Amino acid sequence: MRLARFIFALIAGFLLEALVLHLLHAGSGGTAFLPGLAALAAAMAAMWVIAAGRRARYLLLLTALFGYGLFAALVFGSPDIQPVTARLLSSLAAVAFALFGYVRFVSRS
């Protein structure tokens, strides 16, 4: 049950982040870094509310920051890539990171 809630929080957070990023970036027309930070804040808030357990919450917050770091590296390294595509690619890597962290740190408690 805890794993299902963790995965739900993870997926909901990243979907919300992609949606907010798409809406803000389409509206601003500028770089994707500031809309990405706003989307990150929305995702972190959603993950914090949905997740159960202190370790799971902190792992999800760390995962969101890890995903944004990958997103920023992709957008900075390849400016031609669409921001939502970069966000989805970085989210896949962040999901793998989160599942490893869950197995390693959260499920042991």
C-alpha cells in the first residue's frame, strides 16, 4: 500500500509539473527556466501532500530537485529541445532514481 501511494505521488507530481511547465512556457514565450521553477514548486507541493511517511516525502522532494537539475542541464545543453520533452526525459530518469531510493531507504523502515 505504501509503495502504491509513493508511485501515485511520484506520477501525479511529475504530470502536474509537465502540465504547469507547458502552460507557463506557452504563455511566457521566453526561456523555460523560470516556468520550470514554478512547475517544480507545484510538483513538490503535490508530492508532499500525497506522500505518506517522512522518508518518502523527503525522497520525493529530492527526486523532484534531481529531475529539475536534469531538465535544466538538457535545456541548457541543447536549446533546440522542447521544454516539455526535456521535462519528460528528465522525469523518466528521476522515476528510476526514486524507485531505487524507495527500495534502498524507505521500504526498510
